[in-house]
Amino acid sequence: MISHGGGWAGEQSGRIEELGGLIHAGLRDGDLDVELVVELAFLMEERGRTGQATREVVERPIAHLTPDDVARLGRRLLGDLGFGPSFVLDPGLWTELERELGVVERDLRAAGITGELRLVVPDWDDSGDAWVEFRGATQGNGIRPGGGGLAGVADAVQEVVMEMAWTVWPVCPEHDRGLHVAWERGRAVWRCTAGGSHAVAPVGELGHGRPAGRAQGPRRRSEKRMESEAPPSPG
Ligand SMILES: [Zn+2]
């Protein structure tokens, strides 16, 4: 039987990890069950992992703990354990990451860039992080379970795509300059640093509506005339 690298041997460590996963999920979903927190605190005490949070849970009557107390103590216990969620313990984190990748992929395809884009957990990274793989390669950093967010995923996709496709992506249709992802008013956007800096589109909505970089309709002023490269006139 292969032992965990986590530190605790034996069956209780398995239960501690399991409780960690359940408490993490409860905190995320806002419905943390006090019984889970109590069980974890007692198990930690048994294992000699006594701390301020375990003491408080053990000593205070459960009925006196408010939902805020329970959440606070749950977080403290996870912190004391050095608990990080994993994609195995919390498959919802993986689902969420895949959803975010799908959103970013819309922008990639809108730019006409092809090639397989997916999430992988490579053998060589024993942290259990997810990596964005594009055309069979990874680049940069992994995304830890529960980390990333749409901006983080967009960042990771951009890094591997630019490396593998040898192209700047995405590009501002107005200024022909590479964009970078930013967090703005609660959402991830692609931002251009030209023209006094402006948000081009939310991540996932690039190139929607009008074809990028093409003049449409009468509102467009001819502010940027292209110098046509006329062939030298025959002499
Ligand atoms: Zn721009």
C-alpha cells in the first residue's frame, strides 16, 4: 500500500484529509456543518495538533457557536493543518476550471488559432496543480486547486499559446497591440495599453459582434489611413 506524502500515517489521517475537503466545500458553499468542525478539532487534538482553534471548539458548547464562529474556526483549522484543497477531494474545482478554460477558449478560436487546448495534471508536478496544455505543451506555472479564476486561466492560456503558436494573442483590434488580462469591476477583461489604456472586452467576448480590426458602418472615421505600399512606378 502506498502511503500518503501528507505527513500523517494511519486511518485517522485519511479522515482528517476527508474532513478538510468537506470543510473546504462547506466554507465555499456557505453551508458548513458544525459537526465537521467539531470532529476535525477533536481528531487534531488527539493527534497532538492542539491550537487556539481546536481549544475553542473543544471548550465552547456547540450551541454557543454562531455560523460566523463555525466558519472562522473551520478556516482556522484548515490553516493550522496547512490544508489545500485538491481536485480529487473537490471535483467541483476541476469543473469550474474547465468552465473557465472554455470561456477563454472562445477568444482563442475567435482569433482563428487552432490546436488542442486542455487542462492536465502532469506526472512531473507532484503538487497536484492543473496546467493548461496547448498543442501538447505546457508553459509557465500550474494553477493550484481553487486558484486561478478566470483571469488566472486567461493568463495561463495566453502564456502557453504565445509560446507554442509564436504569435501575439490576443491583439487589440484598434491598436494592433498585444492585450493583457486585468481584473476590473469584478470581472476579467482584456486590456490594451495603447490610446490611454482601455478595456477591449471581457474575457470570453473578444471578437464578438464585429470582425476584429475591420471597419464597419458609417461611424468609423478614417483616422488611421494605411500607407499603401505602392510599387515603384516604372521608370
Ligand atoms: Zn487598444
